[in-house]
Amino acid sequence: MTSRKPDEQLARDSRLRLVSPRSVATARKAVTNRRTRPASRPPEGTPAAPELANRARASLSDAVRLARWAERTLGTADGSRPAPAGALPAPDVERASGELSLTHGQVQAGWDRARLAGLVEVHGGSARPGWRLRAWDRDDTAVLRGWVALFDAWSLVHPAPADIAPELVAEVVEAMPQVLSLLQLSAGPVTVPALLDLLGQRVAELREERCEVPYATEPAQTAEAGTGAGTGAAATAAAASGVTAAVAEPPAAAGGAEARRTAPLARLLRWALGGLAAVDAVALGPAQASLTPLGSWAVWVKLEQICVAAQSPAGNIEQSAAAMLHGCARLTPGPARAEYRAWLAARPVGHAVGELLQAARGEDALLRGLAFEALRVVGAPAEPEVRAAAREAALRPYALLWLAEHDGADPEDAQDVLTAEEQTWLWVDTAAAIADHGEAELLARHLDSAVRTTVPRLLDEVRAVGHPRTVQVLVALAAAHPDPSLAKAVRRAAFQVHTGGV
């Protein structure tokens, strides 16, 4: 059985904080000195945080009303609860519409935004208020983080045109950070032709990076087909109509093949600006667009995160997930989280989550723990894939701890969700990480911290759990421990596991 109270000095000394203080009995140790970067200030004219938070509250007012209605109403004795996929069933939409004086479209859009902003959490087919809802009126930071979560999910708020290839839609979503950066650096309106030109250049760069041959272009579409099926929210509809006026289709007669190539991008730019306007990140004008104060602040924050990461010795922003995690292993938790945020900000969320989980599936136990630390920074968007990962034996303890903390459990108590076997498996996995990356003294203290009854009982549990690194871990523990009799017992256990004995 693993220790419930790891040695505090060990937690201060170790560089290997993988999951939580209780589960690992170790924490990171900074092995390199980093020069601190003076904190920069937002662009001139950026409102103070309280003013930004109040604007975010106004932007999400319908979502907050619906989340509080759900807290009072859903999951009661009458059986009303959201569908397993997270969408409100038609009877609940009708009920909320009548009680809140909202249209059906506003209810559906508000529910989606409440979920994306973390105001409502759906677990196992039932809804409950998120922690941000409880802090909404008093915590400006919680409000801004909730709005940023919605901003990051803008492409889910405003559905893409259904008749354009999903591959091109994905390219535009990946290219939009550069378009937003131009809007932020311009500090004012930018014409739509300039944005379309930048978007086309960035999409071409993405294809060139993948060494792709351009696929067949799509025929020009009419302007009326551009926005696709909306969510029904009044804000989304207004934003879409504004973008339709701002982004005109290039005339096919004027450009021939070039016009046919550009037409889908023009429609997708209109869609993207409409989605960003719907979350109050972009303001639209006649043939031009600019960032709102909220949008300008959010893009500045993300650019700052990228700049911080770019200054790291490993250049983590450009690295794969595994290389980034290796680079972050040398950092204390605060700087490491900043690196995670910057790395995540430069990638689509779904792709980043998949890459982190793939790194966690490797043989390096250190990366397994660090990957789930990075997934904690991702938060709610990672939940479906983490739940799926809980079915994999190697990832299950980490995934269960992640889900427990995501559900609101105190990190100090999260290990209570693990069975005794899962705790022992996690203890062995942590020992493997220490054996590969730590020091002999830490490994010996990791063994001492785990003993709750007797060494033979601990060794029996370790042998029974079936971890693939059991033999190597026991051999390393025997070599590291200063007590000859204990080391002998551990070596005997390693031999028994190796030979299949008992």
C-alpha cells in the first residue's frame, strides 16, 4: 500500500512531482536557473481586470441565467436532465424558454456556452453547476478564465458551412491565431481583404509544411450559404449578418481559377469572424474588423505566453509533446505550467490533448505523470479523452486522479478514488520514473515512505500488481537502499518476479 503522508522534505527536494503530493511523495526540483522576465503590461488602453470581467459577465449573461436555472431545476425528482451527449432535451428547452423568457435558439446557445465556459458540467448524463458559477459574482479571475475558455472554443459556437471540406475548415481554424495576432498588433480596424490575404498565406504555409499537393478546389458559393446552421442565439445571428456584409465573395468572372480557390476561404473567414464576434472577441464594421477589449486582452495574454515559452532554453513551443514534457521536467511547477499554457495556445486543443496522451502511453513514466499535469491546464476540453484513457491499464490511475480533481475533489484527497491495487501500481510507476531520472537517495526514501505495515507485505503487493517495470524497480531499490537486510529482501523479491516464483 502506498503512503498517505509522504515525507515533506522529499516533496521539497524531488524534481519528480508526477501526480499529486500524496500519490508520488516527491515534487520537482529546479536543476537549472532561469532568468526571470519582467512582467509586461497590456497594450495601452486595455481596461482593468474588473472592467474586462464585467464585460465578460455581460457577454455570458444568458449562459449564466441558464446555468443557474439548471442548478435549480435539472436532476430533480421529475427526471429532467440533459441527454448523455450534453445537449438539452426538447422538453427542457421548452421549459427553460418559458421560465427565462428566451427563444429556443437562445436556450440552446446559452446551454452550449455555459458548458464551454465551465459554468455547467455534464457527467454521466446529469448536469451540475461548475465551480466558476459559484465564484461568478465575486471572482473576476474566474470570470475571465471562463470567458477565455469560451473564446478558445469559438469554432464550436458558430458551426462551419456544411458544404465545405472539413480539411479546409480545420486549416482555417489552425490559421486564425495569426489573423488574430494581426488584429491585435494593428491596434485598430483591419480591412477584410488584408485579413483574407493573410489567411490565404497562412493556409498555404500549413500545406507546404505538410508537403501537401493542393486538393481540388470547390466551386464558388453564394454569399447566402456562408454561415451554415447557427446555434439560434441572437448574438450569433447578429454577428453572422454583420460578417456577411463585411466579407463579400470575390467575383468569379474577375479571377477565374483564383476566384474559385479563394471563394471557400472568403466564406470561412466570414464564418470565423462571425464565431469570434458571437463570443465578443471581434467587432465588425463595413468591410473591416477589429478586436474588442476582451479579444485584444485575450490575444495579448496568449502572445505573452508564447513569448515566455520561446525564451526557454529548450524552445518548448516548437517541440513535440514528449520533447516539451522532457524540457518541463527541469522546471518548478509554476514555470512548467506557463510552458504548458504556451504550448497549448499554439495548437488546436483536440490535437494537443491527443499528443499529450500519446506521450503518456510511452515507456517513460516521468512523461506519463507530466502529461497529466499538462492536461490539468487544458481542463474541461480534455475530459472526454481522459475518461476514455481511464480504460487503459497504464493510464488508469493518472486518469482517475485527473477526473477526481476535475470533479472538485481536493488534490490531497483525490487518491481515495483509487483501489489498493491502483495505488500500488502508481507507486511502482513513480518509482520507475525516479529510477530513470532521479537520485538513489530519493528512490530509497520513496520505498521508506510507502511502508505502512511490513516490507514483506509491501513486496507482496508490488509483485502482485503486475507492473511491467517491477523487476527493474526492485533491483534499483535494492541498490539504492542503505539497509543491507532490507536491500536483500528487495533483491530476493526481484528475483522471484523475474523467475515467476512466489
